[in-house]
Amino acid sequence: MAKAKAKAASDRLGSSERIRLAALGLFKARGYHGTSVRDLAEALGIEPASLYHHFPSKQAILVDLFDRTMDIMQDRLHQAIAGGATPAAQLRNFVRFHVLFHIECQDEAFVSHSELRSLTAPNHRRMIGKRDRYEKAIRELLAAGVRAGEFEIADVRLTSIAILMMCSGVSDWFTRRGRLKPEKVADSYADMVLRLVRAR
Amino acid sequence: MAKAKAKAASDRLGSSERIRLAALGLFKARGYHGTSVRDLAEALGIEPASLYHHFPSKQAILVDLFDRTMDIMQDRLHQAIAGGATPAAQLRNFVRFHVLFHIECQDEAFVSHSELRSLTAPNHRRMIGKRDRYEKAIRELLAAGVRAGEFEIADVRLTSIAILMMCSGVSDWFTRRGRLKPEKVADSYADMVLRLVRAR
DNA sequence: GTCTATAACTAGATAGAC
DNA sequence: GTCTATCTAGTTATAGAC
């Protein structure tokens, strides 16, 4: 059973890490507001009060998940792009990274998108800031490709958001029990995106 | 104010229609579980108990929104595709329709995607069935284009889901106060998708 | 068709023992 | 670090008056 395996793996994790993992699963399946502190405690086999030793509130758990996910994404984005010599190579690297991230950190990516509205106003603002910084990097990648004569793009802003929506959608539908391996999906998406921008 | 205008328009609607409209706005902004029956009643200027004269439960309101949205989409999909002579023309018509629907019925489309998990098990199964029928129509459109030698697609299933994610994403980011008019967005998306499938 | 009043239950969070 | 016990408030939904 996948469940038993997940349990065995989580036994080797710290308490806070186990809480994060369980919260991620529940927030994905039922949403933040659809998950009670009691639900979360039950999934962990502890009492609700015990959770408050590790996190001051349910909202703090959500924010913690967001911060980790957004920061890891931003870090790895720059590593991925840095590996490409031309804008076309950088775009291929970016799409492959973005798709693979949305598969490997599927729950993190899904929750970081679907539960934005469940953040309190200040937390929401902060995460929108991180998201905007990420999106700006993609726009600049596309604009550089246009300047270099490698891409043919009518509207960089529109194209960047279209590409991001397409690639982030992977966390919506991908399943490990599916037909395609992560690497195959990542390569196919990179091909589609490069055609989309008419890369030479 | 947009709010005052929405209120004036809703005054001419039936009670059930006004409830649907208010629920749509709240479910989009806060989610189904993040919206209480009290919130909804307050937005309508009535007491919570009054809602139960029009709908038997909060879930019934959500299901009603889903049914209307999914049925309208399915109907208009066939009208849109029927207007094209070739697979390429049909695909352009489909993308234009799908994007324009996700702009004009933005809240309906957004909620019908984001709140799938808030449906009870039998309702969820029913909506997944409707969604699958819609997706199947797109796959068949792409497959017909490949058979006719008009599209070059390595994996029809993967490409269809990528296109759908990209186009449905419009309901996530579009705003009427933005830079681009709906028609412009629809045309640009159609161009991008036709390049994606290497349409002749 | 909307109200008041309320039932029956669940929510997030805390106090303090162990 | 986890527990029992509990607080306060909020949840969906119903009964029955007007």
C-alpha cells in the first residue's frame, strides 16, 4: 500500500515535517477550509491540542507550506535557466524544470496555487509578491529570446501567462500510476512550448 | 461602482437567480467551505433561514451552479465546432469559444474547476463524467486533424490536456480592467494553439 | 417568501496535568 | 511533546409564526 509506505517514511521525519506532510495531503484533497484541525490531528494519530506545540495556528501551517514551496521554486528556477546557453535552451530548461517540479512536488505546487485565497491579507500579499517575481523571470526570458531573434512572440506578457498555466496544470492531472513518466511529460511540454514561441 | 451596478442588475432577477449569483461570487473569492450560509445570506440582505426556501442545502446551490455551467459548456462546444469546415478551423473555433466562455462566464468556470473537491461523492462522480465527455470531444478533434494530415501531434491525449489547461487558465487571471479585450485574448490563444499542433 | 428562535453539532484555540 | 478537558464562537439546518 502507498499509504503504509508513506507512513513508514514519515516515521523517520521530525514532528513538524510529519505535520506539514499530513496537512499537505488534506489541504490538497479537501482544501484548507475543508480540513479541520481535528482532521489533521486524526491523520497524524495525535490529539488536536498537540498540534499547537509545533505551530501556533492552522494558518501558520499553511503559510509555512507556501514559504517553503515558493522559495524552493525561485531558487531552482535560476539554477535551471543558468544551465542554458541560448534563450531557446534556457526556455527548454525552464519548462522541463517547471513541469518536473509540478510533478515531484505535486501537492506543494497544487496547494500553493489553490489555497492562495485562504491566506490572510498580509500573507496573501507576501505570496503574490513571490509569485510575481517568478513570473517576471519568465517574461524576461521570453523577451530576451525575442530580442535575440530566436522567438516569434506577438505578446510576451500573454504568452508567458499562457505557458505558465499550461505547465502548472500538470499538478492538476498528473498521476504516478499514469501512462507517462515524468521525464517524458517534461520533454513533451518543452517541445510544445518551443513550437508555441516558434523557436528556431 | 461595479458593486452597485451588480446590485441593480440583480434586482431584476428572480430570488433563486440572485442567490446563485451571490454564491458564485463568494465561492470564487473564499471557496465553498470558506463561505458560510450566514455569509451568503448577509450578501443577499436576508436571514440564513430564508435561503432554505429556495435551496434545500448549501451543497444543492453548488451542484446547481455546476450543472448549469457544465451543460451550457457542452451545448456551446458542439455549436462552436460545427461551424468549422476543416479540423484546423474547428480547433480555432473551439479555442476561441473555450477562451471566451472562460472570460464571459469567468466565475462559473472558475468555481466549476476549483470546487470539484467540495462536491459530495455522487455529485463529484456526475460532474467528472460531464468533464470527461467534454475532454473527449477535444481529443477527437485533435485526432481527426492528425488523420487529415493537418496537425502534427506526438501525443494527442497529452496535447489535449495541455491545451485545455492553458485555455481554462484564462478564468484565473483575466480581468475586465486589464490591457486586453476578450476578443484579442481569444484570437491570440487560437494562434498559440495552432502553432502548438503545427497546423498547416 | 421572509422572519425569529433554536437545535445539534463542529470550529479553532487554550490551560494546565503528566 | 502529548494528553484531557474545556472555552467561545461559529456551523448547517429546522420549526413554526407572520
